[in-house]
Amino acid sequence: MPETLEIQTQKALTQAEKQRLGVLRVNEIFHSIQGESSRAGEPCVFVRMTGCGLRCTYCDTEYAFYEGEDFEIAAIVYRVAGYGCNLVELTGGEPLEQEGVYTLIAELLGIGYDLMIETGGHVDISRVDPRVKRIVDLKTPTSGMVKRNLYSNMEHLTRHDEVKFVIGSREDYDWAKQQIVQHELATRAGTILFSPVHGEFSDADLAGWILEDRLPVRFQKQLHKLIWPEILRGV
């Protein structure tokens, strides 16, 4: 029985994807101070991927939606090694939207890097090696992307992982509290991060609510924006 055009097209796409397993579309690679997570304040090498299927209202890296160039995995590893820093974060955009990221993860872990990945929470994290610190950014109502959250990811969290909530309103805060209880995040994840929308939401209000409710969370500011307030890229 002859193959349909749909089957032929799918085979071609599959082959094209296989050919790109050794290639990633990268927006920027840079050495900076880790601005977020439980590793905030530490020197870190960032590999920022191009592309993201989300469009959060408060996104601060819109330039990564489309800008970038193709890098072979070996070239990325070479660039990372040049900074002489053992802590590496894969970010975006959305790093898990590119199949080649799993090859990069295997390469970096094999060399011995301390590896983190920040994901928007709409892509399955179960394929990510558990040695990687997975930071899952659950999208709050203010983001406009709350319907895109893949809640099954919560089942794959370990105490090595972190969950991040960007808070832009009281609604976001109350919603985040509900998720902590509903998904038992206080015992599933190692760290729960509450971060106010930069420059648009009161730090004092968020801190006050956390203290009042005695939440088991970590209040965080984006340190890189405090250190380099006028610089938007490469920090």
C-alpha cells in the first residue's frame, strides 16, 4: 500500500529533526551573576535558547523569541568551557522546545558541570536528567498564560528541583498559594520561589503577605537587574 503524503511528510520532518540533534538555535551565551533561584549571587554561565511558545505579559526576554543563530553542540560546550565556571544554566526563550537540548545536557553533565535549566512549565520535564536542577516557572494569572501550564510536571519534581511563581497581583499570590497546597509543593520541590514582577509590583506587599501567611517560600529579587539596571542583555 503506497504511503500517503502525510506519512511521507512526517518521515521527512522526523529525519530533519534527527539531523538537528547536534544543533541548537542560541540567542546568547554569557557569564554573569546568577540573579535568581537558590543559587542567586553565584557566578554562572548562561546559554539562552531562541524561541518560546508562550507570550507572558511581563516577559523580559522578548528578544529571544526570534533572534539567534545555529550552534553545534560541540561549539556551545567550547564556549561554556572558555569561561572557567562550573555552574551553568540553560534558559530562554524555552530551552525544552528544542530537541537538541537533551544532547547538550548529556554533554555538559558528562564533563561534570553543575547544571540548571529554567523552563516555562508548558513542556514535559520528565525527560530532563534528574541531576539537572529543574526550575519550573508556573505561569500565574497575570502572565496571561496560566492555561498553558502542564500540571503533570509537578509529579516529576524532586527535592533537587525548584518551582517559581512570578507575582503581579493579589490574585496571583492567592493562586500560587493554592498551587502549593494542591500539588504538595512544600514536600515535592526543594525550593518554592516567589518573585514580584520587576518594577511593577510592590516588594513590600509581597513580603508582607508571605510573612502573614507563613508560607514556606523564598522571596527573590532579580539580582542582575539590581546590579546592572540599564543593561537588558548578557547579564
